[in-house]
Amino acid sequence: MDLPHLPLHDGTSIPQLGLGTYKVSDQDAQQVVAAALELGYRHIDTAQMYGNEAGVGRALRESGVPREELYVTTKLDNPNHEPARARRSLEESLTKLGLDRVDLFLIHWPLPSRDDYVTAWRALVSFVEEGLVTSAGVSNFQPDHLDRVVAETGVVPVVNQVEVHPFFINEAVRAANARHGVVTEAWSPIARGAVSRSEPIVEIADRLGRTPAQVTLRWHLQRGDVIFPKTTHPSGCGRTPRSWTSS
């Protein structure tokens, strides 16, 4: 499967299609990720908060897929924004994943009430400089959060992973991302399956001979979003990656 990549402003690139692992248990993660890798996925998105990095790591190690073909993202959990804790948590994530670096490390939430996301961002920048992380980005950042980290550090995140789907297009955040040269990653791209109950999307899908999910994922891809279709069942990994390229 020839997956498209999007360029990032740090000179790297990111596969536009990835497998999300939110709410996949650590016990199930190995089987689900292994099935996805067998089908052709190479971009796996996990997080410290998900509690499944070890299961993801087992699948990566046993897959036989060369490391240079994999793109692995994990995210800094909310209690770990302080630099020393951020470092310890990253080291723990690397151990669980069985990697010496992650391709992308994100601040999971800005938590503005704590006012420590700029400090956390500086820590992530240092991890890139040390080679523990290839690229650094953010997640769930609003335009003012993004503007602030750029203004105070001079370093622009490569991505901002936020909720985007046809019922919540989140254009203010996407516009802020574009203004800074930040790629938008869309979590919940098919609105937890709600697109299958949308009459306009169903009508388009029927006309094209596709599923509502396929139509919606194509909409994201043509807009330039990185997307994470997600399933807790290995059999659910198959349909989208084999068919979205022609939808």
C-alpha cells in the first residue's frame, strides 16, 4: 500500500493515514496493531494516557516491519509537563515501545489553567535536540495556545492534533495551524461513526458506491488532514486502507 506523506516544516514527512489506538486496551493493542501493520499501516498513534504503549510495542517488535518504515507517535500525559517528569515519562514510553526514539511526540493537552504548556513545549524541543524525538508537536491546542508557544520559544510545532469531522470542522484552529505552517491531524475523523447516520453523506456514498466512512476520510485527505481511523477489532482495520486510495 502506497500511503501519501505530507511534508512537515522541520524537513521530515508524516504518513497521512495512521491507526489511532484511543480506548484500545493494552491487552488488545498488540493484536489490533499487528493486524493493521499486516494490512499496510505504517503510522501508529498512541499516548501515555491510553495505557497501551507496551501492547503497541510488542506488535512493533514482532511485526518484522523495518524500523525505517514505521512512524510512531506518542503523547505526553497531563501530570508530566514539568521537564524532569516529561523526560522520565518519555524514557518510560520508549522502553514500553521498544524504541530508541519516537518519530513524533506531542503535548496531549495544553491545560491552560495550570499555565505550564510553554514549559512543557521547551522540554519537547530539547528532546528533539537530543535525538530522543524526531519531531515535536501539540494536541488539542487552541489558536491562542499555539500563538503563545511560538511567540515565547520561537519554535513552531510540526502538527496540532485536534478534533475535526464534518459535524465539527474546527476551522479557527485549522486556520491558525495553516498560518504557522502546522499540519492538522484530525482525531475522531468519522465522528465516532456518526457519519453513517448522516443523510447527505449517505447519499453521496451511495452515489459513489462507497461507504460513508470512506467518503468522509477522502474529504479529510483532500483537505490535507492527517487522519486516524480507529477500531478495537482487527477485522475492522482492513476495509479503509485497502479502498480509500480509489474512493
